[in-house]
Amino acid sequence: MRDRFDIISLQELATSDRFVLERQCRAQTQAVYLGDHTALCRILGRYKFYVDTRDQGFGSNILLDGFWEMWLTIAISRRLKPGMIAIDVGANFGYYSLLMADLVGPEGRVVAVEPNPHVAPKLRASVALNGFSERTRIIEAAAGAADEGSVHLYATLSEPKNATVVRDDFIADRQIATISNVPLWTAEAVEREFGRVDFLKIDAEGAEEDIIMGLRPILAKHSPDLVLEFNAARYKDAARFLTEVNSFYPSMSYVEHSGDLAPIGPESILTQHVGEDWLLFFRGNPPD
């Protein structure tokens, strides 16, 4: 019988039932407060993870449960393989970056892109603590359509995962939020260095259109697996944007709460649950 303190294996993350995995993660949840709004906890029964204790949306749930969006965790675990080149756009504190670095192994590479300067240090610390620094590159920038210039990033202390790009004249309440000037970045450097991109996760709170524009050459050339958070209410022309993404892939699915992928068409995404986030999955070509 499996001991509740046994490390959860990567195979279990890819093959086990969602609710079984969630129970196992909760059973192994541990946390210690280190001071200065920082806690160290255990996630997915495998990794040590730094989190900001002021973070109410993500951090509090991680501290309580030891996992986040188990359905997407399962879906990623099933698709990423050793040796792959993966990019995590909107890495936040690095929950998915750690998982991806583990899955691609020593021969693979993960590029974790996180623009929030108040979050990136904990991302970097977690990557180092788990021994993934050599296979993980952290880019402290906002992914977009170009790699020149900069943007203003607004982030509340209680919801840093929802950081958004704002106008230059946007004014924030410094008691509850920060505005940072961050550089722009595209994935072209990754493709030039490694010759390909195999997997992309994009969660950028409305900046997805610019990011996809910057990724067009990579999508056309390599057709990597793509996980895209899509919210029709965020875009000026959601239908056109979805058509743009679909032009690179033969089919589209969404991640069910079981972790399985279910086929879906554009009409359903554009008319159902408008204002809510869809986790869309576009299956690419496996690397040679």
C-alpha cells in the first residue's frame, strides 16, 4: 500500500485520478513561515516551493492544498517528455515551471517568463532549491510581439498572478499594488538557440494577442503543443484572435476538470461562459 509520505511520481501525475492526486497532495502539505511575507511549502508531493503569504488567490490555496489546477497539472504531465524545449509564459511563482523542468529532464530545457519583479525572485529561488537551475532559464520580462521597448505592469499584492499591462499614465494605490516598468521579450532567441520549441503555456491576463503575434514564426515552423488561457471578454475581437491561433493547428481541445482533453469548436468558446477563462489545448507535432 502506498504510504501517504511517499513522493508522488511523475508517472502518477500523468496517470492517476485527479481526486486521488489531490488527496495525496493535501496529505503531504507542509509549510513554514520564513518571515518577510515568505513561506516555504511542499507542492505536488515532490517540490519545495517559495510563496508570498500576501497572495490570496494562488498562495493561500497552495499553502492549504499543495496543488493548483490539478486538471492542467495532469494534462501537462501527459504531454511533456524528456528532452523537450518548453516555454512557460506567465510563470508566476513557478508552479508549472518546476513541473515542466522535472518532466523535460536534464536533456530538456524550460524558459520561464515572468515580468513581475516582486515575484521573479521567488520563482528563481524555487527553481534553484529543487535543483533545476541548469535546465531552466528565467526571463524577467513581458512576452509580446516585439523584443524592444518596455511596458508598465500593474499587479496587486494580493493577486500577483493577475498582473496586467497598463497605460503609461495609469495610477495605482501603492498600499495595495505596484506598477513596474518591465522590458519586452519574444521567444525568437529560444528558437535560435535550441532550433525548436516543443511546448508552450501562455497565461498572460489579456496580453495573449500580442504574445501570439510574436510567436507566429515559431507556431508556423514548429507547431508546438500550446496551452492557452483564453477569455473572450478580454479581447477586442475574440473571434479573429481565435481564428488566428487556429490557423496554425488542425484541431482544438479544452482541458476538462478530469485532466482529459475534449474537442471543442470556436462557436462554443465564443458564446459559452463568456467572461470566464478557458484552458485551450492545441496539439502540435511531436519533435523529431
